[in-house]
Amino acid sequence: MLNRPIATAAAGALFALVSPVLAADTAPPAPGTGTGAMPLDPATPLNTAPGVLPQDLSVWGMFTTADIIVQAVMVGLLIASVITWTVWLSKNLELHKARKRALLALTEVSQSRTLAEAAQRVADHDGPTATLIVAAQTELAESMEDPPESVKERAAWHLERIEAAAGRRIAKGTGILATIGATAPFVGLFGTVWGIMNSFIGIAKSQTTNLAVVAPGIAEALLATALGLVAAIPAVVIYNHFSRSISGYRHQLGDASAVVLRLLSRDLDRRQAPRLTKAAE
């Protein structure tokens, strides 16, 4: 019975002696102390917030930190976008003026009764319609003794070539829109593949799959794809718009050519009328 209180007292004394040592060993070291510890500079902020990426993930920040190949792709796509909008502005103005001029000339020619009157009405108009009338008058003057059908056939060939030349001239510059619309997504995809490849190389070198390590490279790569779509989508839409406008312009020239052929046929019939009358007598 006496051994139990003695043992309890001895255990309490032993705990009292050991507890300060244990407390010193388990206490966290003070900043700037301890074995191998580096002194901390109070002016140096510590980024201890979880999920904060060290890179600037703005558009400009991703461009400046991207690989040189990805940067070249982005610059090329931006240049393609600038070309697209430049062609849209210049060709829009050109088409608007050309269609307005062709419509006015067609109205004047439709109200004429002879080629000479039509030429006088469109003397102040500078466009393919005036060229069509001059071509018809030239063919009429150079074929005084030829049969009317031969004259009309040669004139139709000539007018057809004038129409085709005017259509090619007004469509000049729109082909680059089709090229940009067809290739820009693939150029952007090339930049994306290159950027993601660099991201995987970075993962292998750092030997970590932390999102903070791979996210910036993937974001830069996807930015190239986004720029490819920004360049391609407007180019395709604008090209289709110009295709419809140019088709309407060509139809206007076709109508003008038909009116000119009608006036030519009328002049030929008037020229043949005295000959037929004389032959009948």
C-alpha cells in the first residue's frame, strides 16, 4: 500500500524534469534561426496564397512570355486580320461606287432608241457600260457590208469579253480573304500545338504536374487558336458578302450588254431597211 504513493510521486517528479526538454524540442524555430535557416528580409513578400499563378495571364502578358514561334504565329494572324478589314473597307467603297455608276448608266441606256443616243447619254459616265456602247458602235462601223447576223455575233463576243474583264477587275483583291479564312484556323492550331508541346516539356523538366506550372503555357497556346478564329471568321463572312455584291454587279453589266445588243440590232435593221426597199423595187 505504501509503494503506490511513492511510485506516483516519483513519476510526477520525472515528468516535471523531462517536460521542459520536450517542449523545447517540439517548439517551431523562430524566423531566421535554426540549423541551416536563412535570415528573412522583411521587405521580401511571401506568396503563400494557394492557387496564385506567378505569371501575368493578361493577353499582353501571355504574348510577351510566349515562345518565339507562338509569338510569330500571333503576329501573323494579327497582320491577316488587319489585311481583312483593310480589304473590306476599300472594296466596299469600290463596289458601292461601281454598282451605283452601273445602275445609272443602265437606266440611261434603257431609255435610248439608238446606239448614238445611248453614247451621248453615257458620255459623262466612266465605266464598263460606256465601253460596251463604244465597242458596239465600232463593230457596226467596221461591218457596213456584212450580214446583220454576223455583225451581232461578233459584237456579242466582244461585249462578253468586256463583261468578263470588268468582273475580274472588280473582284481583284477578294481572293486573299478566302485564303485567310481557309488557313488562319490551321495557323492558330499550329501555334497551339507548339505551345502545348512546350508546356509538356516544362512539366518534364520541373517534374511536377502542378497546375500553376502548366497553366500559363496552355493559356498562351489557346490564345493562338483564338487569334486564328478572330482572323478567319470575319474573312469568311466578308468574302461571302463580296461574292454576292460582285455577282449583282455582273448581272447589271449583263443587263447593260443585252440592252446594247438590242440597240445594235435595231440600228442594223434600220440600215437594212433602205436596201430591202430598193431591192423590192
